[in-house]
Amino acid sequence: MKRILVSFLAFSLALTPVTIPFMVEPSWAQTQNPAVVKAQQLLEQAKQQSQQGQFQQAIQILQQALAIARETKVQELEAIALVGLGFNYKNIGQQEQALEHYNQALPIFIKLGNRSAEASILNSIGQAYNALGQPQKALEYLNQALPITKEIPQRYCEAATLSNIGQVYNAIGQPQKALEYYNQALVIQKTLSDNVNIAITLSYIGDIYKATQQSQIALDSYKKALEIFKVEKNRSWEAKILNDIGEIYKTAKQPQQALEYYNQLLAIYREQKNLTWEATILSYIGDAYKATQQSQIALDSYKKALEIFKAEKNRSWEAKILNDIGDLYSETGKAEIALEYYNQEVKIRTQLGDDVGVAKALSYIGDAYKGLQKTQTALDSYKKALDIFKAEKNRSWEATTLNDIGDLYLETGKAPIALEYYNQALEIRRQLSDNSDIATTLNNIATAHFMIGQSQTALDVGKEALKIAKTTGDRSEEAKALTLISFTYLGIGQTQKALNSFKEAASIFRELKDASGEATTLTFLGIIEEQSTKALEYLNQALPLTRKLKNPIEEASILAFIGTSYISNEELEKGLNYLNQALPISKTVGNPLVEANVLQGLGTYYYQKNQPQKVLEYFKQIQQIYQTINLTASKGEILTLIGLAHQSLNQPNEAIVNLEQAAEFTLKTRGSLRRDNKEKTRQKFLEFRGNITMPLIKLLIDQKQYDKAYEWVNRATTADLADYTRLVNVKIENPEAQKALDEWNQKNKQLEFLQQNLNLPNQFSEAAAQQIRQVEAEVITKAEEISRRFPEIAEIFETKPKDIAELRANIPTGTVVVQTALLTDTTDIPDAIAIFVLTRDRMMVKKVPIEADEFDTLVKKYREQLANPTDPDFVNTREQLYDMLIRPVESEIKAASPIQLSIITTGKLRYIPFESLYDNKTEKYLIEKYPVNYLTRLSTRSLQQKVNHNKRTLSVLSFGNPLPTPDNLSGAEAEAKELTEIFPGSKSYLREKATLEAFKTQALQFSILHLGTHGCFQLGGCPNLNMEENTLLFANNQKYNITDAALLGLKNTELITLTACQTAQKANANGEEISGLAYIFERAGAKSVIASLWNAEDKTSQEITTQFYQNLKNGMSKGEALRQAKISQIERNPDLHPFNWSPLILIGDPR
């Protein structure tokens, strides 16, 4: 009887991680009662059935024993039968029945005074309540058991109870509390040298650390447990631990380590002939081999698993393995085969009624069709899957599918639509608090923002993704976030930050043994690294990785990069060696753009070797490639290089034809320049356009084709300003025109993304090329349509040249236009300045040789000296610039007897007031000889002949010294007051009354707008004024962005005066801000703008402004009025530095 009692009391603790041999002596004497003996025999039989897992049979036998025990009134026998019934009901999942029998047994043991049995039953009741989801009830009974185990004392039972309490706390999400109890149990078990239970407790501790993502601590616990189970030859628990360790390594993306444990686990299940688990582990092994890119071994494992599951008729797992095999084929570029397996999976899951499984398979089918570039079919599959997930309320997979649809739209250049889906996915994932997937989605959102030019948003979102990935320990997403951040930094010109992020990403990819990611980051490090030695180091690290991955496209690309790097480093023969390795590979990979890159490197080599005929040969091959695939992405650059090669061969006509085609193409297809990375984008674009138009202009001048040369100078200048207005998102008054322009910009951004993506090594396909051709045609057609429908914005898309005679006819009688063009930065062609002089009747040009760097330094120096009246070298610099910019054409200017000199400049010369240049022969400033104004460009709009300036009625709306202000403008306030006295009918708003609302409502009623307010027109804003670029400051810190100027109704505005604006102060500023603001107001309808190049001495500025307006009232033209106001200052004080009198310049119509 004792043996039977011990057995069932041990079973009563079966949910504990330990087995406890309660040694309880029965309280009755030996009996010869046949009924009692029969009951004892039944109990023994039931025990054996329980041990063999025959729970239903055991229950039947125990019910017989219970009946005899009650009939014979042997209470201890009754209690043992009740415990056995509770144990077996528990094992068939009937916890309520188990609880009922335990509760009947408990009072009997209490009555018998059997404290060990009482503790055991309390434990069993606690476990039953825990299984029924009533943890507080469970803790109530377990906490009754614990003091009894200590009182007996019964250390085995105490350890078991502590462990059971730990399980409850773990189940209710209090892992730290659970660990406290497990560790108490572990101390007792170690004292008892209870090795098996020590190992079991270590296993449960490992489970907690695994669940809380403390993988290393979990591994330590598991490995200690594993050693014990191996010694104890406990194969079932050994298998459990091997699976746990394998899972940790798998989750941590360490497949090689996972394989080590899965293979041990496989041996156990084969030994046990457990086919289902054998097949399951074979599938895990397949996953690990797939992760190590050993595709064939992975496939073998999957197929072995598939055979077993089919034999076992395990349809659910059969479907799962079909999915795994489909994934493997999909990831190895065999999407057609993948589809066969996915479709088999759909069939099985449909038969099983597994709607969610069907939806998942449809999602994978969408992936496969996406890989085959069957976009619409992929989209249909995804949307079918999405409908099912929504119906099933499977929020996690709904988010995944939304993300997949977003990916599809992003990869086809439709980033705004992609964002809609990504944001829906993000909302769901935030609700689910799934940080790892949140990081993934944020990375995608950042990519989409980057692709539509919203670089700052992309950077902010990318950083958020990076932070989350670091928190969750998801190294793969961390590396992806860093890569995206690198590209964003690269796009906004922060190369060093891009390099740092790429390096960090490369390190993580290396740690993860992700050769593809590492190779990509190393390649870009090599491309952007300015130190050629370091660049070559990165590229040479990337090369063996791409060869290991057997990726010939990337291999050829990297070889080409290495070759061109060596050529740039003047190691020509080394460069040729790598290019010759790349060439045969590039011809076999099916990516014509890679071949074109290699050919361009070879062309560059022969250019350096001064073999223009060879250069021509290679560049014409490139041209043929672009014609074959009908892509125009780099057409302008190639045509330029062909033109330069013809020029080197002394074939000027052929050179001009190619250079003109290149320039024509470049102006026609210039992309939408992104606002938030405009400094770098504009710089690169202008450098590219300059490199195309400058050699053409030089050549045309040399060939005495002056009209055509000027045509290209003027077109480039106009395109520059037009791009600037699009760059800063200038508004259009006509809402219909604005909508059309917005739609065009969106389509153009899509084209830009598609072109960028196509140039990546593995992205070329005929389908992608076809899509680009289609979108490109739409962009050009749309631009032509907008130009026809809306003349007010046609100039933004202007690609057809204006007739020079027509342009000259718009120059007023007595006006001479002088336009400078810097002809620099073209290899093997001497640097020069072209100075064009135009009147109504004729045009001429002179080319003045310069040293580009010296001239640039001189201009910067003069700009700095103008702002520093104490620099004694100023006198020499002003004379040098006069001799370079005015004297070469002075005789032509004089011959025209001008009454007005109109200057058109580009680049840094825009920040030089030409009127301050000094003629040391006549000892006069240029302003003393002629009235000087500036034009943004020469066009039919800039100097219109039909305006009758003599009959105008002048009235002024003035704003002065709006408060509060970061810098008091008392002079501006005085100016505004005086203007109301000079022009009757004028109105002024001062200090707190100088509001933005007053400006908006009153502006269209006055012919002159005088704004004595702070203005910021320098790139990046004005931190000292807390103002963004292109803004004006009004009272109460209200700011107005001048890009909205077209909405003010300025068609009758003669003049806008900005007396306190802040323009670019940096030495490398390109002058676009000052010309850009004038161009924006001109397009909005204003005929002229007076702006300040710097903040001069307040009193002198006030006097010049007041005198200017007085002169204007007296009938002078705007140009003459400003000239006389400045001369009055010079005559009063001949030594007065131009710092004081020259910053105010007149841009636009001077009449």
C-alpha cells in the first residue's frame, strides 16, 4: 500500500518541473479483507496504466477502486483513488474534473493528519487553477502548501512548491518574481544533489531569459541543464533543451550554431523513431542551411521532411514545408518554380479550411510575381490576401501585407502611394507593440520619403527606426537603418556622416555574416571615399565578397569602380587591368548599364592617354547601348564626351552638333530638384549642366557663332532661375496651373527614382527600362502641355531657344546689356570669361583669359572687402575687377552712348555690386559713369516695350521696424514715415502695426511696396534672426514666405524695396538667392526689386532710400534715381567706402 500511495502522490505534482517521492506510511494494518486487496490491486493496475499514458483506461480502473474504498469505508484508500483520478483527468485536459477529485481528497488527508499528502494536494489544486487561467486562486493554494513543506520539513516538496509558484508568476507576466522562486527552488535542489530537477529548473530559468530576450543568460542556463541531462541520459529533456538552444541561435541569425544543436536533436528523434519530430527538425535544419545560403542542402532537408509529412498524412505540416521550398526557390531567383510549390500549398490549406494559411500563401505568391516583375498580378495576390486577413482580424499579417503592397509601389516608383500603405501598416504595428516590425516599417517609410526628396523626414524616420532596432537587438534592421541613413546623408551632401554610417552598417553586416549587405556598403564606401587609397581599400574588400556570392553583375561593377579609381589616381595601367577584367563579364551579365560603365572607364583611360580616336570609339559604343535600350538617363553626359573627343580631333562642326544635342537634352530633361537637399542636388546639377554648356559656348565663340553662343548662355541662365523657383516650391496664382505643376513634379520624382534604381548593379531589366521610357515620355509630354495651357509658367519648362533678334528688340533704346559667363572647369580648354555686350542693334562678345581659381579668389576677396571698410587692399581689388570685367568691352559700351547699363551675372558675381568697380584712369566708379541695374536674364518679359512709364501714378505701401524684432530697425521706421510725406495717398504700418495681414490685404492697391523689415535670403536660413530662408518678418514674429508672392496680385506693382534683407554671407555662395528672390517677385508681376546685398550703416541707407524716392517723385527713372542718390553720398564724401552706399541694388526694369 505504501508503494501505491507514494506513486499517486508523486503524480499529483506532475505539472511541477520535479518528481517528488513522498514517503507516507499508511495508517491501517495489514488486512485480509478481499475487497480491500482487490482495491489495492486495482490501484496498482491504474498506476501502471498512468505511467504508460493510458489515462482513460486508468480512470475506469480508479473509479472501480474508489467504489470499493467507499464501500469498505477505508478513507486513505478512497483519498488515493481520488488523487489518481485527479491526475488522469488533468492529463486528458479535463481540469474541472481533476479539481473536483482533488478537492474531495484534500479534507480526507487533513482529517488523517497526513501533512505531506495535504501539501501535495494543495499543490495539485494550485496547478489546476493555474491551468484554468485563475492564477490568483492558484497562488492562494500554493501559498498554503509552502509553509507546510517547510514545517514537515520536506525539502523535495518545498522545492516543487517554489517551482510551481514560479510557474504561476511567469504565466501572469511577472518574470522577475518567477525567477526569485525558481532560484530559491534551485538552491534547495542543489543542496539535495537532485541533478535532474536542477536541470529542469535551469531549463525553466532559461525559458524566462529567452522570453525576455536576454539570450546569452538563457544560453548559459540551457547549456548547464544540457550537460546534466546528457549525464543522466534523460533524452526527452535533452531534446527539449537542444531545441531551445537551436531556436535562440536561429532567432539571433546565427544559423551555423543553430545547425550544431539541431543535428544533435535530429539524432535523438531518429533514435526514438519519432517521425513527426524528425521531419520538424529537418525543416529547421533546412531553414538554417537557407540562412547560410547553402540552398541545395536546404532543399534536400526540406524534401526529406516533406516526404515524411506526406507519409504521416500531416497535411498542415506538408503545407508548411511546401511554403519553405517555395521561399527557397523564390530567394534563389527561381520564381516560376516557387509558384508551383506555393500553389500546391494553397490547395492543401483550402482543403483544410485554413483561411489564414491561404492568405499567407497568396502573400508569398505576390512576392514571386513581384520578382517576375508582373506587378499587377502581384498586386492582385496581395489584395486577395489582405481581404482575408482583414476578415479574419489577423492584424499582424494585415500589417505585413500592407507593407508588401507598399514595397511593390515603391519599387515601381510610386512612393507616395507606397507611403499610404506603409503608414497603415505602421499604425497596426504600433497597436500591436511589435517593435521589431515597427523598425522594419519605419525603414520602409524613410526610404519612401527619401525617394520623393523629403530627405529631412527620411533622416528623422530612419533615426527612429535605428533607435528601435538597437533597443530590440535586431542587428539586421539596425544595419538596414544605418544604410538608409547613409544614403540620406549622401543625398544632402554630408559625406562624412554618410561614410561613418556606412562603416557602422558594414561592421554589422560582417558580424551577421551577411556578405551581400557587407559588399554593398563597402562598394558605396569605395565610391564616396575621397581618399583614393582608402576608396580602393574598400572596393578591394567588396570584390572577393561579390565573387563568393557569385554575383557577376556586382563583380563587373566593382571591377569598373576599381579601374576608374586607379585612373583618377593616375595609375592608368592598373586601372586598365581592372577594366579589362570587367569588360568580358559585363558583356555576359545581361545588364547593358554595367557594360556602359566599363566602356566609360576605358574611354576615360584613353582620354588620359590623349588618344581621342579611341575615346570616340568607346563612347560611341556607349551611345549605341543607350539607343538600343532607348534610355536617356546619361545621354547628355555621353554626348558631351563625344563632342569633346571631336573637338580634340579638331572636328569643330561634329563637336558642336554633339555638344548642342547634349545641352538640349540636359535642359529638356532636367529633373525636379528636391527642396530639402537642394544645396547638394543643385550644386551637382549645375556642375553637370555647366560641364555641358560651357565647352559648347567656348567652341561657338571660337567659331565666331556669337548669336548661338549667347543663346546658350541665356538659356542656361534662365533654366538656372526656373529650376530655383521649382526648387523652393514657388506658388502659381492660377490654381489650375498650380495643380498641373504639382502633378508634373510628382511624375518627375517618380522618373528620377526609377532612373536612380536602374543604375544599381542588380536592378536592370527590360521591363524596368520600358517603365522608365513610358514615364519619361509622360514627363516630357506633360511639360509641353503645361507650357501651352499656362503661359505664366511656361518658362519653367522652357526648352526652345528664343530668337536673339527678338530678345534684342526688347532692349529699350539707350540701354546696353552686359552679360558675363564664366567658361571654366573644362579639361584641356583654357579658362576664360565671356563678356557679351548687347543693344537693340547689335551684339558682340569678348573672351578674357583668366586663371579660374585666381579669379574665384579675387571675387571672394572683393566681397569680403566690401563688408570690411578697413581693408586697405580694397582699392587694388576694385580696380583689378574693373580691368577684367568692364575695360575689355568699355569701348563698345561707350560707342552705344548708354543712358542705362543693365548687368546680367551668374555665380558669385551676383554678390558684387558692379557700380562699385573703379576705373583708375578716369578715377571714377562705374556708377558715376552710368546708371547701373541688374537683370535676372534677358527675356521677352524682363524689359517689355509696351509699358508707358511716364504716366504712372506712384503710391507707396510701407512697413517699418515691425516689433518685436531681433534687431531694431529705427532707420527703416524713419524711412517708412518719410515716404508717406513724399507720395500723397501712401500708407505706412510701423512697429506693432506692421503686420502680415496688413501686407496681404493692402499690397495689390499700391504701385510701390517698401518693406523695411528683416528678410532672410540665404541658404539654410538666418539663425541670428531665427528665420528660415526666403522669408520676410512682420510684427508679432509673423513670417511670410516669398514663394507665395504670386498669390498677392502684384501685376500693377512697379517696385518692391527690401532694405534690410540678409543674403548669403558664405564665400562659396552661388548668388542664386539674390537673383532668385528678384525672379520670384518678377514672375509674380513686379517690374523691379531693390534689395540689399548686406546690412549697411543704417543712417546712410536711410538717406539713400529717401533721396531715391524723392528723385523718383521728381520724374527720374528708377535707375537714374538710385544712381543720383548714391552719387550724392559719393560727392558729399569722396572717401566714403562703397560698404556704405553700394549694397542697395536695382534688379529688373530700371525705367
